[in-house]
Amino acid sequence: MTKKKLIAEAAGIIEAPVGEAWQALTEELLPGGRREGRFSVQDAPGHTSTVEVTGHTIAFQGGWWYRGEWSVEPHPRGTLLVHRVFNVARWGRWGVPLANRLFIGFAESTRAGLMGRLARVGRRLGRATHPA
């Protein structure tokens, strides 16, 4: 794997055991698809990402720089859901912030995306969710 540079991270809590939260997260992120190993998915018209499922982490990597990792881990209130976005560019790493307008607002949009996914997973399980 290419060196990863963390760009944004957001987390939230699901009041459910890790196993239940993991199952619901995989159903959300990989509907009707594989749940293990490394494979490709078409995640938008004309765009393909590589997916890696290891342990309790699902990673999507696509384009020249993007890698998003979703993971679940134990938390005293149930499960901590974490979304991290990394720059994994093999070349032109310095250009990633410029190409993305210096990531102004990116942390907020990553957090908003996490909160939306957290709410959907919570509804799927019938469990409460909270920001971390």
C-alpha cells in the first residue's frame, strides 16, 4: 500500500454491539455485494473504486489520491464508527490540496457524511446514535 496521509476524520457512537453495527455498516456500504477481501465496484457512472474489507474496516480507494476507510470498534456505549479520508497519491501528492481547493470545508463535509451514515445505520438497527 502507498503511504497514507490523513486528511479528515469523523466519528460517532452507535448504541449496539460491534457485531450488529458491523453487519449494518456492511449492508449500508456494500448493498447486495461482497463482504470480504479485495474487489472493484462501480460507485458512480464511469467511476470504479477498489474495495478492501479487512477485520472491521471497509476501505474505498479510487481516483489518483482518495482512500476512505470506514471502521467499527468497541466503545463503552456500544460501537464507535469512524470514517477517515486519506491522500494516497503515488505522484503529485503536493497537488492534492490544490486540486481540492485546499480542502476548505472538507472536514465539515466528511463529518456531515459520517453523521448521515451513522443515522442510517442506527435506523437500520433501531438503535440510538450520537456524535463522538
